[in-house]
Amino acid sequence: MFKFEVVAAGVLYIQSLNKYIVFSLPDPLPSPIMPPPQGPYNYGLPLVRHSLKDFVVRAKDLSRDNVDDALYQDFLLTGVYSEDGVRTQAFLDPLSDHVQPQEPLNISRDYDSLLGICADIVVTCDLSMFAIPHPTFALKSSIHVKYDVIINDVEESLDYHKIPNFELGRFGPRHHIHAFFPLLAVSQRRNGSSPHQLTRRERQIIYEHGIRPAIEFLLGDQVSEWPATLETEEIRAKKHLGGYAFATKVIPSEVVEPLAQIIRGFIQSDPELSAADRAWASDIFFLHTVRGTKNVTSHRVEVGATHQALEDFLASSHLPPDLMSRGTWYIDVAIEIISASNRSLQWVASKHSNLVQEFLVTEPRHAQRITSIGSSKYAIDVSSHITGLAGMRCSPGVLGQGQYQCKYVQLYTTDKAVVYNIDYGHHAKFLTTKEAMADRQPAPTISGLHTIYEQATTSNPSHARAEMRVPLQFATRALVFLDSAALRSGLCSFDTADWWSFRSHRLTAASQVLSLQASGIPQLRTTPQALALTAACVWLINGLHARPDDHRASRRLMDAVLPVTEENEVESSAIAYRSSLPRVRTVARSDREEGDPDEEEEQEEEEEEDEEEYVIGVAHNPFGVVFFRYILFVDDDVEVPRFHVNGPELPESAYGPLFSMSLAQVKDKYSPTGMVPKSMLLGKRVTTNKRPSTLYVQQTDTPAAQPFDFAAPHRLVPPDVVDAGHDMDDAETPPPPESLNDFATSLLCQFVVDVIGRSPNPRGATNSSYVKLTADERQSVTEEIFNTPILSDIFRSVAYKYGSREDFDKAYYWLFPPRGVKIADNIQNYPSCPYFKRWMMFANDPRTSPASVDEARRAIVERLRSWAWIPDASQDRMWPTSTHKAFTRVPPALDARGKQAPAPRILLRATTKVEFVEDDEDE
């Protein structure tokens, strides 16, 4: 039996399944009063349906008088708000804004690009050609069509971007020609990291045995301007500061057409080449790409207009009239739907199947199959994190390609154009976690996005576009005969100001959270729960105007920050990412092309999981929009906004991709230790090396002696930062604060262990350590070791110098840096010493008074001045070992070059008389 209740207008809540069912009701029902959540998820709250306008109006009401208020942030990021004193969950329903039958729409059609696969180069204009095969310019991504080839007597269909190729040259305003070598696409190479690239030897063969002889044959003496060899062009093109600037040469139009045949002829007849090289190098074909023409080919959706537009398009593309007989050609045909009222249109996710059936003219069962969540042919692009609105990309396959033999179909909207920017693998403006963690907020990227969003509210209504890649013979018929009702049923229409305001409010809320984190206590800012919220805000901001990232680390992030449910209870439309369902499935007969064997198919690009289970359940979005799980804000008695502690955490493996560093490195960088990345200390010498394992003072029941007696013994060291959130009730009670005396005493004990524990080792795995002490002895040393005059009791070899006060002060400066001194986080010894981390935290903690720092440092240094010796500590290492003429090495020894051998350097107090007694163990 299921227990259920109606919790909002048209929303049924099944308690036993923790599941919401949306249906139609004529009148809203009152929401029951529910208790606040007791765990990390906002489960069981009354649910209230909101249209997009309702949501924006409520956000405006919350922000009007409460800028930076937690109520505003909570509503925008989790959907939770207070209704008559009751915590309530918003459900965003975009379908209440379906395009109505009477809403005026305009529709146009265009040709966006053209692809031609030919044995020869068939352009009718001059060709700007790279002088040598370019080493990096190549087709690297899918064009969604296949190439059939026989390799080793086996017929295969290959993706073009997995066939070795290079960009041969360019023609027209922005069109390209690539040369492909299918016989090089053996299976081992296709599975490599760069299957599209030719090796240097292969490029050398093509140029020196094919291209250059062909140019000499066609252009005669003009070949003198071409490089003599591949090597000479590489030498010429290399820049002083790195990189290459490869030359291009113009091939006159009258010799472009025979160029490919001449290249083949020279390669096939070259006796210097092996038969295998002649075979692959002469088996060459060319991909012609005519790009970005939609703005100049727009026309009415009627047969006569489609023919005229195609003729004009081909004529302007510098292609011959008989191109259909010169190879295989594909064209991108598109329609663009525009609101006559300047409203913003968005595709409805649940109507993808109907739209694909309409556009491709394919059978309903095939349309449903290829647009199902489990289909490997289908990818959904959620719009602004609203799960009911989405574009999509689909490769239909042979069975689903429909009447026009469609190879690829995509639905998208034009609002992405205002933020379009190809940069570091992204296709839109994007925020990095480095920017989000900066002290200055809002970050420049956030401010820029705010400006774009605000201006777009009056200038950039969103249009809906559908594109199909079809054989050229179907160019004038695809996307012509369309059912208006089917189009309208697949679209929602929003007031443009509301559409962009929704993004702007979500951006503002996430930005406010980042600002509050930046101004909070650094130790609390770097807790796993706070960092997960930081990463979640960055992910949400970037997904407002682009396809939300769902790579491996982002999936782990979604597991940690989104609501979860049982695997068998999740609605397919609410799944956060496709592979949150079972990772391996048996491919149904209907989802395979003809002739494919039964097989197990992995979800696309899903790496093997070798870590622990991240979260119990499946991450999903049950409220119509991506809302995070329970967040504690500043109003919840926390200093830094963060997620509830009892929820899942980001796994360690996710920090690298999300933050470009490990969790420990994040803490070291953003907590006030004074240790910073090497790149922040420009011009300072830093050295890195492998380090021995860290040693800690052995704890005993005997109280430590108090070597310090500060003038203000009541002065306390700032305690560890404690999170006061109400979800921390079960946390352990923190220890009482330390007195300055106790702090300095324990720090000195750890310093002694660290200095001896970090003593260096000579090069060579078989060479004994410079220090004789065992690991146990190093862990139990006291400061008496620094008053031992018989150095041979400690060292096998050592270099000493009677230090001046200046020498000692320099060493003290780096062993206990004053407040504000910055230390590179990857130099030798210091960052890995527990005493040093603790000292830097104490000295740079804003809660520590400068007087306390100065008093503690002065007392510790005075204690060290009483010792007989200390390491000759410097900026980049605690234990220098390089030779120096001012130091005396004992026992004397020379290296292989006849110079004094290295040894750890120490500074001796002027009154110290030392001895060194060699024994059989010493060198």
C-alpha cells in the first residue's frame, strides 16, 4: 500500500517512495504543514508549482529588501522558501508556458554548412595551402558521418576524426580542405590518444615525395619558393619564444583540380618508397568543408525558395556545378522559429521524440528509441538547468534516419550566441574555481555575465533552431513540409525579460554565496562541505548559458550536491546524468544497426570506477530545475555557507579536475599559513625534491617541561576554528584554547623532531644517510642533541662554520618567519614539517595579535641562541648540502670531479668546541 497526499496544485507526494507525481487539477489545494528537514536533503516539504514568471516574481520580492539575504539565496539555489512560516519547496513547471495556438510565430529556413568527400580537390578558386602538412591542424572531432574502408581484408565504417589527416589548405572566406589517409587507420592507432595525427615521418613522405614534386610539375620555377624539405620548413618556422609559424602558398585555380592526381602519381611511381608507403600515401581523399553560411542563405519555407537558395549557396561556395557526381556530399539544413512578439522560445524536452519523428519523417518507434535516455545515439542539453526544457543532439543510425537519410539532427536555441566563446575546451564564457576562490568577489567573469544577462533582457530574445545533416540530394526537401501543431507542441514561450532574469537571479545568488565564502574564516572556507558548495556554484553558473558539464568529476559533484533517490524509483526525465543509471546494459536489437552482434555496451566515455561507492542512490532533479540539497547559510549560525555535514562529500579524486589541486593543496593555499604557490613568488629561487616521511613528537603521560615564561601567561593562542552550524551537534567538543606558554613549548618539541627528521640524504640509493640516528631515535630526540659537541655521534659527515650573528639571524628568519612573510609551498623541507605549518598558521592568523607573534618568536629565537649549533637554514631549504669555502667538511672527502664532497651545513656558536671521531662506519 502506498501512502500519498496531494501537496500542491497538480502534485501528488507518495511518502513511501519519496516521489512526486505531477498531474492536472482545476484548482490548487492547500499545502499541509510539514516539519523542517532533519538531514542533508529538503525532503517531504510542501510542494508549490511555479511558472517561470512566478519564480522570477518571488525572487524579485525576496531580493527587493534583502540583498545578500539567506532567504534569497536559499530560494534561488535550493527552491526552499517560507510560506506563512512553513518551509516550502518550489516546483518549477515550464510547461505552463507552452506556445499557444494563437501565438504568432515566424519561421525561416537556411543552409548552414556543406561537407564533401571527394577523391580530388574540386574547388574552382585559388587555394591557400600550407607549405608542408601541418603538424596540428586536423579534423579532431566527429562530423557524424562514417567512411567505409577495407583494412586488412576487413570492411569497416570509420569516424572521420579517427582517420589520420591534416588540414591541406583553405579557400573562400572560411572554408577548409583536409587530406585523409584511411589505410593508416588501423585499430591500434584508432584507439590511441591522437588517432587523427600523422607522424612526422608520414608528413615527410607526403611532402617530399608527393606535394613538392607535384608543385614543381604544375608551377615550374615557382617551386623555388617552397621548402626544400620538411625539416627546412620546421627550422624556418620555429620562433624564438617557442611555437611555429608555418607558411602558406597560393595555388592558382587553374592547377587546383589536377593537384591531387599529380600527388598520387609521384608517390605511386617513387622507387625510394616501400610498397607499403606507396599504398597508404597514394590512397588519399579530401574533405571539403564550407562553413557558417546560415546568415546569407536564409529563405522562406517553400519548395521554390529552397531550390533558388541552394543554387545561390553552391555558386557562392566556389564549387563546380557537377559536384554531385564528384563525390559524396552532405548539407546542414536548418529552420529557425522566431516569436513575432519578441518572446523567448525553448524546446520542450519531453517532445524530442515527436519532433524527431516530424523532422526526419521516421517511424514513431524509431523516433522513441533513438531519443530515449538509455540510447547511446542521443544527448540532451538542458537549458538553464530547467529539466523540462532542453535541446538535444542525435545520430539516428540506419534504422532511424528517416525519409531524408539524416545522419545527425540537433535542436538548440540562439541565446547561446551572446555568450559564445571558444576558450580552453569551453564554448561559452565560463567561471573557474580559481576565480571563485579569489578574495575579490564578484569575480570579473561573474560581473561580465551580469552585464550580458541584463542587456539581453531587452535585446536578445531566444529563437529555436533545428538542424539536420542530410545527403545533398535531399537539400531542397528536408524541413519543408512541417506540421505547425507539432512544432508548437514542442516549444515553450517566455517573456524575454523573465527568461534572462531567471538566469540573472540564479547567477546573483551563487555569486553572493561565493562572496560570503571569500569573506569568511579561511579554515571554514576550505572544509569539504564548503568547497563542495563552491564547486557547485561554479558548475551551476557555467550551466546557466551552456550545456551543464557532466564529465567524471562533475558527475561526482552532482552525486554530492543534488538530491538522491533509489535507483528503481527515479523518473528518467529527472536523472542528473545518464550514467547514474546502471553503467552497463545489454544493447537491444532495436538499438543496433543491422548486422551488429549482441554485445555489452558501455555508456559513452565512462571510465572504469575503481573508487569507493560515492553516494547511496541516484542523483536526480525532482523539482523541475536543478536545486541543490540542504545548504546552511550565514543565518543558520555558520560563518561560511556550506552544505549539510551529514550528506555525501566530494571524493578526493574530484578535487584535481575541479580545483586543479588536491584537497590538501586547497587547504594549504587558501588557509592563512603564509605558504603560497611557487608562481606567486616570482624571482625567488625555489627548489623541489623528494622528502622523507613526516615524523611527529611521541606523546607521553609525563607533562613536558616549560622552557618559556611569557610576561602575559594568560595570553591564549586562537583555538581551532569551530563550525557552529546546528548540524554539528554530534561533533566532538574542541579542546580548550592553549596558553602561549604551552603553544611555544609544544612547537619547540615538534621543531626539534622535524629538523632532525628532515636531515638530507646523499645521492644514490645505496649510500647511507648523513645522520646516524635510526627512525625511532629521530622521533624521540630532544633539544639536547643541538648541544652535543661530538658531531660524529650524530653525523657520518657534516660541514660546519662558526657563524656570525648575521648568519644565525638569517637562519632564524627562515626557520620561524615573521608575520606576513610568504613561503613557496613546494620548496624543500619547510612545508612538510608539522611545526612549520603550525607556526605559519599561528603567525598569520588574523585572530592572533601582532604582539603575541612577536613575543613568541622572540622567546623561541632566544632559546635557539643557547644551542651549540643549528642547520644553516636558507630560503629554499632547511638543510643546504652544497659546498661552500667558508665551511669545513669532516671527514674531508672529494667528489668525482675532485672538489669537496657535499655534506649538510651547520652553524656553530662561537664558544662551541666540536669533535669528530671517524669510525669504520664513516666514509
